[in-house]
Amino acid sequence: MKEKLKIDAEFMKMSIPISIDEQRALEKSLISEGCLEPIYTWNGFVLDGYKRFDFCNNEGIDYRVQEMNFSFREEAIIWLCKKRLRKVDVVTPIGRYLVGKWYISQKTHNRELKKRCSRQMLEFEYSKGKHNSKWDTSSYLGQVIGLNRTTVERYGRFVIAMDKIYNKEQALFHAIMRENVNLGLDRISDVSDMDKKKMSELYDSLIKEENSLIARRRQGRRNKRKRNDENETRIVTGIKEMPVFDPDMEIRGLTLTIPTWISAISKAEKKINVNIATDTAKKMLIFNLNNLQEQISKMLEVLECTKTEY
């Protein structure tokens, strides 16, 4: 039987938010393959693997526990930040939070290390030009992570503000982390100074506004699909209304045209004065009448060959 592990709010706040689809995929994997990665702990507290730990406990899935050996709490936090920053972008809320948490914990850890270091050792490092290395925390982390020192320090202030929000309105904290609401860093700092009541009211209004925006987007997508469906229906309807193949169409067309030819020839015959008409005109008419007569003969032959009974 597994020993009872404890939950630490500070460690849990650093958990990477995942979507519903990602959560379902994780649960499916745990059910089919088991918990392949251990639950990392420190001093009996779950350090990393909260989602796996929670689901496995609920479903009775076995898991391994790996106890980490850290002398200080800050070391555990720094390890966790490094591990999780490999999976997230530093410009996301959780990325900023992890960078800021690393920065704050590293500063505290450095102070403890300085107490343990001899004065001579520190003087030696300064003499070698190492005063901008690990002791200059924001510059050091900036070099490691790929950010400038002012950004690292700003993310530290972001953590302080977010922790204040967490202590007053956890729902708002998680909404920001999941990017369900979008607030700038300066705005978050202002919000963190609100009292609990105002913060709760702000959260309700932000969620209402976000839900309204989502609803408008969904309606827009539905309207677009509806227009596409209507266009497709019109195209399909147009195709269905096209006339079916008519085997007599050419014959009927010719049958309707021939009386016009007969009438035109009859009128011309009565009006033509062959005595004054030019030879050229008469030759052209004779040539076309012969062609017409030849085509009539061919058509009669085709019709006679296929004639059954009229």
C-alpha cells in the first residue's frame, strides 16, 4: 500500500494547465499503459505529477514514487521550474510564473549560500570578475533562459502579484494561468491590490465578458457554416434542376428550323429577278442550294435506315 502523500499548494500552483482534450489523452494513456513516469516527491509532498497522482488514486492505478533529495525548499522549487520550463513557452502565463518563481527562489537560495561561503571565497570570486555570475541572479537567469535581466525581474513581480491573487480569488488565478482571461502584467499588479470582494466581482465580469466573446465567435462560425451550407444547397439544387438528356432535341430543333428555310426560299423565288441578278450571286445561291440538297439527301438516308414504322 502506498504511503499517504501530502499536497503542497506552492508546488501545485506551478502545475502546467492542460486542455480538456489533453486531460482525456493523459487519462487514456494511464488506463491503457499505466503510470510510466514516477510521482516525484520531496519530504512526503508531491512535487511533480499532480495530474497523474490524482487520476491514479481515483482509478486505483499503481504508480512509482521517487523521493528527491534537496536540502532546501528553494532547491526543490528551482528543480521543478527547470523541469517544467522545458515544456512551456516563457511568454505564456505559466511560463512567466515559472521564470519568476525560479528567480525569487534562486535569490533566497543564493542568500543562504552566501551565509555558508567564507568571506575570502566571495572576495576571490569578485576579484576574478565573477560578481555577475550566479550571485547576480537576474542576469544569471537571463543568460540561462534567454531573457534580459529586466524581464526576469518583472516576472518575479508577476509571481508576487499572482500569489496575492491566489490567496484572495483562486478562480481568477487559474483563469489567468489557463489564459481564459487576458490581463497585462501591469493590470495584474493593480488587480492583486484589490480586496477579495472587488476581485471576485472583477472575475465574474471578466468571465462573463469572455463567455460573451466566445459565444459571438461561435455564432460567427455557425453563421459561416450556414452560409456555406446554403451555397452548397444552391449549387446542388442548380444541378438537380438541369434538364435530363433529350434524345429528340436535335431532331426537334432541325424540324422547327426547316419551315423557316422553306418559307425563305419560297419568298425569294417569287421576288428574285434572274434577268438582272449578277452571275456571282446566282452561282453562290446554286452552290448553297446544292449543298443543302445534298445534306437533305444524307439525312433522309439516315432516317430511312433507322425507320421502323411511322
